[in-house]
Amino acid sequence: MRRIYMDNAATTPTDVGVIETMNPYYTLKYGNPNSVHFFGQETRDAVEKARIQVAHLIGATAREIIFTGGGTEADNHAIKGIAWANQKKGNHIITTKIEHHAVLHACNFLEKHGFRVTYLPVDKFGLIDPEDVKKAITEKTILISVMHANNEIGTVEPIKEIGKIAKEAEIYFHTDSVQTVGHIPIDVNDLGVDMLSMSGHKFYGPNGVGALFLKKGTKIVPLIDGGGQEKNRRAGTENVAGIVGMAKAAELAEKRMLKGEEVKIIKLRDKLITGVMKNIEHVRLNGHPTRRLPGNINLCFEFIEGESMLLSLDMKGVAASSGSACTSGSLEASHVLLAIGLPPEIAHGSLRLTLGKENTEEDVNYVVNVLPGIIKKLRELSPFQGKWEGIN
Ligand code: PLP
């Protein structure tokens, strides 16, 4: 059966070039980068070269990059690290209702330890109003954390505007850029952020490796205690192969962006959206029409369950997701779709298709052709059957 992968926001296939770059670090170049001998110096050199490459992708300097075990760790490190380091200054954090659970649950944890968190609302497109950020600031505010782009609905947030507000108020500003790094050009200085999280497996690098950009001069308490690695900011022997692989993925992403390859993905995305909306009734596009991640499509089909759509699509060879990858499997409606104002029964009928560099026009045509039949069948089986007929 033909298999089509349209779940690139959950994870991307590791690039062949990345794997080739990583392989010697499992077989020949296995020294601990903290060892003084040749084997150690060889891998130390590789880690430091990788740091320069990763920094380059986001306009940072190498010293400002801390390697982590992924995006979740980078988010936790930024949020808890700033909170612990600044608890004498204040205990208030501002974030949004649509953050990834890596941010939301880190904030929930801090609430149990004396911190107060404001979760800002978003509009119907999932956009944060920078004025709301400004209004939420108090003299106790120590951190603002707003994601660069939402992983479910793809909305790209006004980070630069919020960066200016944070700078004026002298408050640390963190952005979760896990879904944007390697997909849209990023310059940390232009965005005005003090911290930025990224994750290798979201841009064709390996799983389990990420990085936190920490602007020069920003002090945070380490999340992990142990040895003095990463200049005492993240203990533990470095994941050399993973780090080298993420750096290669960063280099390849830069090349793709220079060539404007995301335009091809945007065209496929728009073709899929138009094709589905034209052929199926009672469907809505979630997220912003233009301020949107290149590969993100998030649709709500009224009167059906997202999970049943996923299973039917899987039987036709199409891999997609409903809500975020981390919440699928649970029957709770997505917090992001509820935050943009969808009633739970509509939010339950969501389907996320996320395109990547490997997707083709044939993939899009296949999904556009196969989806109407699936939706029709599921609606016939739906307890809402009849209710939707005649609704426009
Ligand atoms: N933040 C966002 C916006 C994400 O989409 C994800 C992963 O889905 C994460 C954080 C967590 O990243 P990781 O899987 O590398 O821990």
C-alpha cells in the first residue's frame, strides 16, 4: 500500500546526510569530549564546531548555545532556570493558553512552588495581542514565555513586538521555537529574545537532542546537577552523535531556506487546504490564514471524531494526527482549539496534516481524493447523523 507521511510536526524523517555525519561518532570517534586524550579532543572539537553551526542558524554566538536532550528540556530549563534564579526579584510569569505542554506543565509545576502564572488568551486565529502582554506585566514579573509558532494550528506569533515590550520592561523573554527553527529564518537579536528553545528532530535531525539559546549575560539555575559540562549549565556527558547530527541538520536547513524551498511546501499546503474545503462541507480551517507555518494544515470536520478520521486515514496509508502528537490517544479536546474558541464537540473533530520536504503533489492529490469518502462514511455512522444535513 502507498504510505504517505503527513505528520512532520510530530517528528521529521532524519535526513540521510545527517545519519552519515553521525555514524562515525558511534563507531570510530567515540571518545568522551571531556577526556584529555586524542579521542576526547576529537569529539570535543566536533561538539564545538556543531555549536558554531547551530548558533549560526539562529544568529547567535556559539557561547550562547546550551545543548539539551530535546525541546522539552530546553523549555523546562529556560522557565524553571529563570524562575529559580530570580525568585528574590519576583514570582510572576506571563505565558499563553496555547503553549506546548513542555511550557504549560513547567509553569503548572512552578505554581505549586509559590509562583503566579498568567495564561494569556488568544484570538480566533490563535494570535496573541502584544498589548495583552503589556497589560499583564506587574512589578513582580520576571519572565514572559510565548511560543514562536503553535504546533497544532501553525499560527506564527508576533514575537518581535513582544520582544520590544519585554526589553522596555526589563523582563526576560523566552520563546519556544521548536516548530520554527529550520523552517523559517530566525535571528534571535532581531526577535529580541533572551532564550529560545529548539529540537533536532523537528528539522530532519535526530530525536533526543535540542538546544537552548541563552543570551550572553542571562543567568539561569541549571536544571540538571552533575558535572561541569556546557559551562556548568547542563551536566551530563554530551550526546556527541546527536549534537553533530543536529548541527548537520541545521546546515542543511539553512541551505534549503536560502533556496526558498519552503515556498514549495507552502504551495502544497494551500493546494491541500483548497482541495479539501472545496470537496467537503462543514469543514473549517483552524489557525491564521497567512501567519502560518509552511507545512501546517489543521481542519475541523463537524460531526465526527478526530480519532476515527486518523484510523480511517491510516487504513488508506496516510499518517496524520489529531491535535498535538503528545495529546493524541487522550480523549480530551485540544487546549489550543478550545483557546481559539471552538466548542469541545467541534474541537474533537480536528485533523492535523503537516507537510515536509519529502511530500509531493501526488501526496496532496491522493489525500484530497481519499478524504471526502472517509468523511462521508464517518458522518453516516455519526450519532449526529441527520443533524448536519441542511446546515450551512
Ligand atoms: N514545543 C513544541 C512547540 C513542540 O511542538 C514540541 C514537540 O512536539 C516540543 C516543545 C517538545 O520537543 P521535544 O519533542 O524535542 O521534547
